[in-house]
Amino acid sequence: MHVVDEYCSNTPFVPVPTFVARPIPANGLRQFYSWLSNVWESWFGVHSKLGIDYAIYRTVSGRLEWGIGAVTARAVGLMADLTAMKALRTTRTLDFIKLEARLESLAVEEHVRPRI
């Protein structure tokens, strides 16, 4: 859900965000406009073809667009998405490491051994 919220937020991926603020989907929705069906679709719709027939990427301006296959994909948008998603992964991995260290520290303070 977190990645979907980042995609649906108004924060552009260029320049690469720091990902320190909680993402808020634009209009509170996790939707994208499908040029195939000409309607707004949910990322998690039962009949969605997202990930099967097409993929989502953000434009440099921050809007969500879709692409069918490699032919219509725009390299600049895809590279911006990839760079942003790598930064998000790095940020969340570091967040996890910090949380793990804090919890281990609290366990030691309480004289409780962490379970492995």
C-alpha cells in the first residue's frame, strides 16, 4: 500500500523525494485514469488488468499514466520511477534497521533477551 500511496500522491518523483513525510494519495484515492476504459480505476479492482495488460508509471510532472508493453513506455518516466523506488527502498530499509536497533535496546533495558 505504501508504494501505491507514493504513486498516487502529488509529490513528484523528480527530483527524487526524501520519503520522510507520510504519503497522502491525491484526493484520498488510490486510483488511476485508464485510457483503455476511459474511467478512473482502482489499483486493487477485481477486474483490473493492471500488471497484466499494462503498467503504471508517473510522468515527470507527477501524473500517473499507463503504458502497454515496452513500445509505449517512456524511458524518462520509467527511469525516474525506478530511481525514486530505489530511494524509497533504501529509506524504508534504513527505517527498519533503526527500529530494530531501538527495540533491541529497549529489550536490553528491560532485561529481556531478544528472540532470534
